[in-house]
Amino acid sequence: MCRKFVYGVAVSDYNFIGRSQETKRLLNDFRGGINVILMSPRRLGKTSLVKHVCGRLDPDDNILTVYLDIFGCKSEYDFYNRLASEVLKQTASQRSMWLEEARDFLYRLTPRISFSPEPNSDFAISLGITPKTHTPEEVLGMVEKIAVRKGKRIIVCIDEFQQIGEMADSKQVQARLRSVWQHQQHVSYCLFGSKHHLMGSIFLHHSMPFYQFGDLIALDKIPTAEWVEYIVSHFADGKRTISTALAEEICRFTDNYSAYVQQLSWLVYTQKEEGERVDEADIKQASEDLLATNEVLFMQMVEPLSGYQLNFLRAICTGVTKNFTLSEVREKYHLGSYSNVNRLKTALLERDLIEKEGEELKITDPVFHKWFQRRMMV
Ligand SMILES: Nc1ncnc2c1ncn2[C@@H]1O[C@H](COP(=O)(O)OP(=O)(O)OP(=O)(O)O)[C@@H](O)[C@H]1O
Ligand SMILES: [Mg+2]
């Protein structure tokens, strides 16, 4: 059975809409061997899009795709272990034989089996790659070797790439990656992630190794018209009715943020039985539920903030978007000294709580913004 609305995990098929322009652009890049950098705020649809595009390549393209998520990689060598094992696994001619094949491509392997603490998850095999056994160049170069040996091109899609920016000696790690990757002829990379300040610090500064590494795509929101069609038709599939105007209301409340559109639609959907029609009150109730179900997360987001930082967010919620250093603004919102304001701004940008839009600052997460306005404006 298809779920009418899905949020929190990558979506596909029935639950995936739009993105036709982005799909075309990525397919062209993938086929042309061009590296891609894909950035957006959290939960807008990066992972879903990349998986969708990988699924659109056909055998004639002669391309193998590898997908890996490096969120849990805390060090450079964590990353090499993850990269090597995923590339080996996902390009193996026979999946079950990947460890045998691994020995053809990387020498001195001492695989270790470790059992995950999660009850239902598989055991994990770690290849035991360490600075003593392998140089970074050996591990990174392995991918090209596999591509050549198999007579195919490989695209390595690395999710949560901002994690590289959190590693010790991050700039040197980045330099090592780029210096190998830029010479590879049969492998290209799709690097994507959120947290603007981290992704930005890797890709947008000309002093950094990954500056101008490839086609830079800032993923946009899915337009209202596409969402409305999706919402109305999925309600209809479940024998419930929602008007275009109320579907638009869902988009407005969530500012078209993909995961929230799906979550709020689901909360509205569950209020109705078969044959019923959604009214204004249902949207209102579901919007309250949306704020309530996310409250724990939002509380976690504000808990570590200082009084000044909260005041800064309060100023934004009241409609101030720039000129925070002006003395009347500092006084009105209790922001402290001139230099304090700049520190506050940097800290909130680093936490990804606010972002720049041209000259102005805004709260990144639209639903958090609404929650903050209701609960934190003392
Ligand atoms: N193309 C799409 N069509 C419909 N819903 C989408 C689409 N893309 C994203 N979504 C919604 O957004 C949610 C998050 O999607 P996804 O995990 O792909 O985003 P992400 O940008 O990779 O998030 P994160 O920043 O957490 O990694 C999905 O669960 C789904 O509800
Ligand atoms: Mg993702």
C-alpha cells in the first residue's frame, strides 16, 4: 500500500514530485562526467533528488553509481573506510562477493566484523584501513582503478558532505581529496549537504580547495502549484477532498518546505474519514499539531542559546532583518554592544538557525519561526 504522505526519509515514485529541471541538469552533469555540488537547507529534498536521478540512468549510460552518507564519519580515516567499503560493495559484480573483489583493488586489508547495537540492523564490516596500512591517495585512487578495470564510469554521491568541514585539519583533508579527485578521468563526484555555513565554507571561498570544483546547484523549494496538485490528488486517492485554496494554505504555513508540506498534509489527512471534506478548522488544528509535534526538537534548538542570542531571534521575529548594530535596535532588543551583535550573528549562522538572504537575515526553518513567535516572545 502506498502511503499518501511521507516525511523524514528520502522519497521516491508516488511520493516524489517535480524537480524536472534539476533532474535534467543533474543527468546532464552525470552523463558528462561533471562534478556536482548540491546545497540547500535541511529537508528540502537533496537526498531524494540525487537518488531519483541515479535511478534514471540506464545501462546504455555505462555508469555505475555509488551512494554514501558520511554523517557518522568523525575523522578522515572514518571517511576513507566508509568510501572504500561502499564503493567496493556497490560496484561489485556480485554483491555477495564484494569482499573477495575488495582484495583485488586494495592490498593489506584486514576486514573486521562489528555488530551494530541496533537490534534489527545488519552487522557491519570494517575494512580496517588506517594511516599505518594505507595512504589517502591509495584509497582515493582505488575508485578510478575500479572504473578502469570494469570499463565503466563511476559517479560517487556523497551525502552530508558538510561533515568534512567538521573534521580536524579539515582544510588539509579537503586539499588531499581535491588533489586526487581532480585528476580522475573515469570518476565524478556529486557532493551534497546542508548547513549553509559549513557547505559554504567548503565550496564558496576562493581560498578553499573545493572552490569551483563543479556545477554548483542551490536547491530551491518546490513551487506551490506542484504541491497543490500533489496534495489534492493524494487526498482524492484516499477518498477525501481538499480544495485548492486549503492546499495552498498548507504551502503557505510551511513556506513550501518539502518535509513540512508533507507532514502537515498528513496531519490534515488523518483528521478526516473517507468521503469527508477538509475545512479551514482542520487546517488550523493540524497546524497546531505540527507545532506541537516538533516542539521537542525546537526546544532542543533553543536550549543552548544565550539570552542575547534569544533576543536576536526575537528581533528577527518582530520583523527586523538588518542593521542590527544600530544603537536603537541594540537597545530596543537588548543585544548588547556593537561587537556583541556581530558575535551573536556569527553564532546563530553557525548553528544554522538563521541565514542570509541578500542583505537580510531570516530564520532558516519556517515552522521553527512560527513556533518561536508563539512560544518565545516574552
Ligand atoms: N521531490 C519531492 N517530492 C515530494 N516530497 C519531497 C521531495 N523532496 C523532498 N520531499 C519531502 O522532504 C522530506 C525530506 O527529503 P530529503 O530527505 O530528500 O531532504 P534532504 O534535503 O536530503 O534532507 P536532509 O537535509 O535532512 O538531509 C521527504 O521525506 C519528503 O517529505
Ligand atoms: Mg539528505
